[in-house]
Amino acid sequence: MFVVAEVRFTNLHPGSESSLSTRLAAMRCADGTEQTMAGFDGGRGFCRVCQADLGTDARRVRWGFIFRLKREFLRQRLQFVYGPAPPIELTLST
């Protein structure tokens, strides 16, 4: 199964470059299991890559992260984790 997490990053200092990296993204299950992404969508369609690093001075950046999870993980509470930021609770929709 695939889970897509659409995330909007806000640059707290617009006009100054901020770094974003797909290496910092993970899906955390309630049992503590973390799954790295299977790919991401940078607005140009699904891209199956190991990582992407981006420096941007934009106010907002939207990325979609795609995770491949075993079906049994979908019964658990899921969180999107990005580096040291607080985890985001996910609501699954079909």
C-alpha cells in the first residue's frame, strides 16, 4: 500500500534561503517503526529517487512524500516526521 503525505513548508524568513531535504522525511507507526519514503512529488509528478536537497527563498513550498507500507501498518496511528520538527498526526482517507 502507498501513503501520500502532502506537506507545506513555511519559510519563517522569506527572502533568506532555507534548506529542505527528503532525507529528513519519515513515516512513523504507533509501534515506533519508521519507514523512509519511496519517492516524492515536487509538483512535476512522482519521482522515485533516493533523495533531493533544495535551497529556497520562497515563502511556502509544497511537497508530496510517498511511502510504501505493509497493510498491517495501516491499522496503526501514523505520523509524518520531518527532522527535529514535531510529528504530524495523519488521517488516512481512501
